[in-house]
Amino acid sequence: MNFTLYSHSSCSLCEAMEDELRSFIEKYNITVNRQYIDNEPALRKLYGDKIPVLTFNGEILCHYFLDTEILLKAIKNNT
């Protein structure tokens, strides 16, 4: 399962969400691809004020902070 974490290159909330995701990566064997929006005007327009944003299959699961309940639901519904 592939998730995408949209972030800025220097973003403490982004780092915190990535740190929280590590346990899910190990436990549930998921992949989280980090996508920096700094040099991507379309992504900055779409996600700029919500960073960090975690998506799955193009759908926003959470932003600013990791919502573990929603993440677990996405994992369980797609395994």
C-alpha cells in the first residue's frame, strides 16, 4: 500500500508526521512517499495551507497532524 506525504522541505509538523508514520510503515508494511511541494506550483496551490497532508489513492486522509484512526481504517479496508 502506497501513501503520499506532501510536505515542505523545512517543516516541523511534516517531520513530526513522518516520525509518527514510521511505526505504521514497520507494523503494516506500508510505503509512504514524501513529496515536497516547494517547487511544484500546482501542488503548492492544492495543499500549501494544509501541509503536511497524507493521501491514499488521491484522497486526503489527514493534514497538519496524523489521524491514526483514519490511517488504520484505510490500511484495514485495503488489505
